[in-house]
Amino acid sequence: MQYFRLLRCVLAVCLLCVGLVAPAWADFYVVVQSAHPQKSLTQQEAVALFMGRSRQFANGELAIVFDLAREAPGRAAFYLALTGMTPAQVNSYWARLMFAGQSMPPQALPDEQAMTNLVKRNPNAIGWLSKEPADKGLRTLLVLKETAP
Amino acid sequence: MTPVGVAPGRGLGARVMLLVLTGTALFTLLAGLVAWWLGYQHAVEQNRHTLASLAQAVEKTVATGVYARDNVLLGELLDGLAGNPGVARVLVRTMQGEVLLRRGNGGSKAPLLRQPVLSPFGMHEPLAQLELLPDEPSIAAEARAEALRLTALMGGVAALLALTLYAVTASLVSNPIIRLARALQQLVPGTPLRLPVSAWNQHDEVGQLVHSTNALLDAHAQALLRERALRAEVEALEAQYRRVFDASSAGIFVLDREGRLVHGNPNVFTVLGRSEQAVRTQGRFVDTVFAEPAMALELIDASRQRGQVVFADLALAAAPGGEGPRWVHCVMSAPAGDGQTVEGVLFDITKRKSSELAARYQAEHDSLTALKNRAASHAMIDRLVQESINDDQPFALLLIDLDGFKQINDQHGHLVGDQVLTTCAQAMLGVVRRGSDLVGRLGGDEFVVALRGVGSDHPLLDAVASALLAAIGRPVMVEGVGEVWVGASIGIAVGPRHGRTRGELVQRADRALYEVKASGKNAYVMAC
């Protein structure tokens, strides 16, 4: 018994250490205004919106996509989870489209607070957060599991 | 030996050039065809590869453009592709078959190049297809240019190679051989001149050829010299022998197997007393020349069989216009192992033979009457006696004694007596048969006659005896003296009836003669 108690202690310490050293596997949340008619979103639809293929929601409403700043923590992980591409690949993708001058990447916001505020106010806005939104004014349409880089 | 010229255009140099040129042309043609084909294939393949690479290179961007439905981006991309000279037409087709965008519209039979465009996000989800139609004429032109370059290169290389080959062959092989052939043609056999060899060919096969030829020429020249010396020697020897042959006092001749004359020295014709022309044209030598050809042939056969030198004295046939019988000593030799020819040597021995014959004649004949003398008569009688015994053939022996000869001799002298004896002798010869019978003088006025084949009862015996009496009894006309007469007493004996020896027979005949003398002379009496 005593042996078991010791093992449990060691395990707990280990877990604590891991939690302190490496950031825990986090999920990403694609969010819209809570008043938005759309209830959910497939990953494919999310990719189409975030990568400039589509500009409207399922009901035909205009969709304005917002991104976080390039240096924002978790952005690389978000795009990896969403498209399977590294930030460099994503940049390259946008560079090709921008080269033709037709498409533009989503507008970038400085931080998740700004994202929360903007999406809460704009009925056409769609954005993403690295934490589950605590604000009642937001609705999560898609949860992306973080994948290994 | 006539020098064999080099036919125009058939020389080594010309032929090497022709062969090299022909070979090169053929090779170039073949290689050119292959090069053309390969070049064409390569160009087509290259173009296709280029287009595929191009398509692959723009695939990501096209995917982006298609995914983002960015026709401007796509348009620029397609413009870029269509600007490629090898591209006739380029278009993007969705998976549903809808053409999103198209550039160029050239019709071409070349196979379409399809590059699938995958979604940039969905892992292997096909989004659309990029279709490139190669521009056939431009590809063909490109391929032709490439093939032409390749063929020209091949041709150039082949021509260079041929030139090099020709130059090397000419300098190493054909030119030295041509020079060699010319030098050899101008070379006179037997001269000390030799073929030159360049330093370049000193140690190769051409050099070897020159050295071997020179060695051969040396050997040939030496052989020639030796042969000349030998020939001169032989000629000198032959001249010597010919002089001996020609000048020899003996007649030398060579006969063939049939006894015809093959060769004779001048003297043989002198000895024979005939011209060469006559000897050669008148049939067989042996038949023409010798009095008894059979003996000559016998001699030849003997020489052939024994393989030895044989000789004999042979009488020559009477030559036209020649005087008296002629004799030769003939030496025959058949060369051993030949069996074809016979060599003969003739010595004229007529003189010796005639003196021999004269001596014999003198020994056997009475010098006054030319009748057989006593010894010869005895010998003849002996022969007849022997014959009469052996062959049982009788013969008659008549002893004759002249009557009244002593008185004539005493009265008129020896000369008249001799004349009487000579006349009686001639008369007796006129009575008997010349070939077979004997008339001999035994001495003084005694004579003997022998009749071959005549027995005691032979009618010829009486006839001859009577004729002898008559012939002897004819008067003899002596100049300055007038006519003189002698008679004859004849005693006859017949062999073998009256005796089987000469002595016996002579004795019987003598006795009969004595009877005649006693009973009155001038008669004949047969022994009883």
C-alpha cells in the first residue's frame, strides 16, 4: 500500500513538471457572434473561409474573416491544425494569391481580446481563439484539436 | 619478265582513298539516319519532359488559383505556359469537366499532357486538371534542328576520322608500299642496288618487307653470280669437249633406240665417206652404213644387255662413188640406265684391213700364177676331207702334172716356162666352178684341182678332166718364140671312197698319175 502511495506521489510530481515546462495540448475555437444563425462549421468550410476560397456563410451571408497577428502565440499551431500547413507554407499560399492582386489574406488583429471584442460586435465576423470563449457574446462553431507539428 | 603496271585508278592509294571515302560515306549515312532518328526522338522527349516539368512547376500555383478561384492568377499562369514555344494550347479543367480557363487553340495530333491539380489543403484531393497540348510543328522543327545538329556532328566526326585514317594509312602503309613497288619495278636483277626504307617504317611490317625483299635480292644476285660462273665453266668445258668431239680423228655418233642417227661429229661422215645429208635422209643409220647391218645391231644389243663397251671390225657398205671395200673398227657403248641411246666411235681401219688381207692373200697364193699355193691347197683339201666325212659328201681330187714342161723350160728359159705356167693356170680356172672348186699349184709343174660334191660316178668328173686336158693342151703363143705345147697327166682320187685322210687320197691320186705317166701321158686315170 505504502508503495502505491509513493508511486502516486511521483506521478503527480511528474505531471506537474510536464505542465510547467511544456505548454499543454490546447484546442482552437472558431467563433462567431452568438446571435449568428449558423450553429456549426465543418473543417473544410473553415479552411475555405480562412484561405480565401469562400466569402460567405452557409446562408449566403457575407463572411469577414479575422486572423490574429503573425507573431501571436498559437497562430502557427492553429493553421497547422486547420490546413496542415506551416506558417511559411501559408505565407507562400497568400503570396501567390496576392501576386495576382485579386485576393487578400484575412485582416489581422493584435490579440485575442481584440478578436473577442470585434466578433462580439460584428455579425459578419468570424475569427479564432486559443481558449474556449468565456464571453456569452460569442459562439464556438468548430473546435480544432491541436496536431503535432 | 614484263613489268606489270598499275592500272589507272587501281593503285593502292586511290583504292584506300576510295574505300575510306565509301566506308565513311556509308557510315555517315547510317549514323546520320540513326542520329536523325535519335535526335528527333530525343527532341520530342525533351519537349515533353520540359512541358511536364513546366506543368509540375506551376501545379502548386495553379492549385492555389483554382482553390481560391482566382482567374487572374490562373490567367497569368496560363499566359506564361502558352508563351512557351512548344505549347499549342493550355487549359484548366475542373473535375466536372468544366473548362475554367483556356489559352491558345492550336490543333495538334501530339498526345495531350495532363497534369492533375491537387487541392493545397485536402491531402490528395484532386481539384482540377491542367492540360497542355504540345505544338507539333514547333516540336518537329526543334527536333529537326537537333537531329540536324547531331547528324552534322556525326558527319563531321566521321569525315575527320576518315581524313585521319586516310592520312595514317597513306603515311604508314600505302605510300611506303607504293614507293616500294616503284623502286622494285625499276630495280634490275643482278645489280647491287637495293630498296630503301624510311626511318618511319624501319621497324614495322613494311620495313620487314623491304628487308626481306633485299635479302631475297641478295640471295638472288648471289645465285645469279654462281649460276653465271657455273654456266661459264660448263660452257668452257663443253667447248673443250666439242673441240675434242669435232676434231677427233675418230667418227663419233649417237644412235637412238631404233638405230637412227641422233648426232654425229664431222669426222663420222668423213670416215663413212658419205655426206651428213645423205646419212640422215637414207633410212636407218645401221642399215645404210654397214655392209652387214645385222652384225652392227648385234653389237648394239650386246652393249645394251651387258652395259659394257663392245667393239668389232665391221665392213662398210659400198658408198656411192667410193673405191674398194672399206672397214671400220666400231666401239659401241650404251649408257647405263638410259636404254635409249647408243654411243659409237668409228675408226677407219681400211688401210690396216687391206694390208692384213694382202698379207693373207700373199700367204695363201702362189705369186706367179695367183692360184692357191701348196699350204692353202692342203688346208682346203683338209676341209673338203672333213666335209666329205661329216656330211657324207664326196669330192674329187685331181693331181695334175704338166708333160713336156721341163723341155720348154730348158729350151726357152724360165720366162717362157713361167708364161706357160700362168697360161695353164688361167686355163684351169676357166674349167672349174669358181666358187666351190679349188685350183692350186703344189710346186713346179704340179697342180691340184678339187671338185666339191663330185663323186667317182659323177658325170662332171669326166667332163672336167677332159676339159682340163683340152685346156692345158692348147698351144701357148709366146712372143719371140712362137707356139709351144704342153700336155697334162691327171691322177684322180675320190674322197671318202679312196681315203679318209689327205695323205691317203694324195697317195692314191699320185699312184694313178704315175700310171698315166707310165702309159704314155696326156690322159687321166681314176685310182682303183
